[in-house]
Amino acid sequence: MYNPPLDAGSRQLDLDLPDPTDSTLGLLPVPAAVPDALAPLRAKIPWLRLTTGFLAVALIGSVSWGYLTSQSLDRTRDELAATQQTLSSTQKDLASANKDIGDLESKLRTSQARAAGLASQVSSLQGQVQNQNACISALASAGLILGDAYVQLSVMYNLSAEGSVWSDARGARDVADSAAMDAYFKAYQAAWDGNYATANSWIDRGNAQVRLSNEYLAVMDAEVDKMNRGLDEIDALLSQYSTEDLAICQAQPASAGLST
């Protein structure tokens, strides 16, 4: 049986034809007209070639796409694994950061509470400082008062000290009183002896010394009045010191200082 060759991509047909190269065969008579049985197939061959070409291209593209897709999937899987590892590490870092933040917030609350306590203590100390400043100011005023009182006491002392007006008047009065007593004694003696004129003369002398003593006494009384006024001023100064300035300082609380 002889099957003539077909073009690539054509379907093999089983035809019962004699082999023209067979030498045992004689020359066959050529039929007058043989129907072309391959005409319909030949008409379909270009379409089959085109379809086969498209299928081959599609197959090659499908294989290539599958290979590329597999490679891309592998890379994506690797990248996803790396991303998951990075995410796990990031989550651990985030958990650690959250813990650190929690610790810092706790320390911050503790520091804020301590700062509030210190602010309260500072406010209290500032109040005490203000009161102490008031006390210092009062003591300074009291110092002035005591200074004035000391000056007044010095004046009082000088009013009655030796060499003062009061001291000199007292000495002169003592002399006048002594002279008056002596004159009155002599007047008594003269009268006893009957010398009345002499007695009257001594009486006049005694009376003059009494008048002089009274004059010195008036000077002394004037100086005593000065002393009494000075004592009143000293009492007023000391009263201000004890009832006002000293009372302010006695009301000051003891300072406890800052607690850490």
C-alpha cells in the first residue's frame, strides 16, 4: 500500500494506491477521469495550519506564563515569609515599646504626684517665708522701738545723774535747808539770850534760805515731771513691742523644710 507524503500539520490518510516506484509493476493505464478525493482536505489545510499555529503559540505562552507565574509565586511566597518575619519582629519591638511606654507613664505619674507634693510644700514654705518676712519687718520696727526706748532711758538717767539740773538743784536745796536750820537755831539762841533783834535777823536769814530751798525744789519738780513723761513714753514703746511686734513673731509656725 502506498501513502503519499503530506505537508506538516496535515492528517495522514490511508489510501490503497500502488507504489509507482515498484519495478514489478507495469505501466498502468491512466484512468480517463479520477475524482479528486483530497480536494476538500486541501481546502481545509490552511485553516488547520493556522489553528495549529495558534494552539502552539497559546501552549507556549501558557507554559511560559505558568513558569513565570510559578517563579513570581515563589518570590511572593519568599517575600511574604520575610514580611511575616519582619512583622513578628516588629510586633515584638512594639510590645517592648508599649511596655517601655507603660513604665514611663508610671514613672511620669509618680513624678507628677511628687511634683504636686513638692509644689504644695513650696506653697506652704512661701507662706511661711512671707510670714517670716513680716516677722523680720516687725522685729526691725521693734528694734527701732527698743532703740527709742533705750535713748529715752538714757535721757532719764541723765536727768537724775550727777551734774544734771535735778542733781544740782538737789544739792543747792540741801545747802539752803541746812543754812535755814542753822539760822533758825541761832535765832532761838538769840531769843533765849534776850537779843530779839538778833533773833529776828536770824529768822529772816532762815526764811530766805527756805525760800531759796523752795525755788530749788521747784526746779527739781520740773525735772521730775520730765522724768515722768519719759517713763510714760518708754511704757508706750514697750507696750507696742510686746503687744504688736512680738505677737506677730510668736504666731510663726516652725518650718519643716522640703521632704524628698
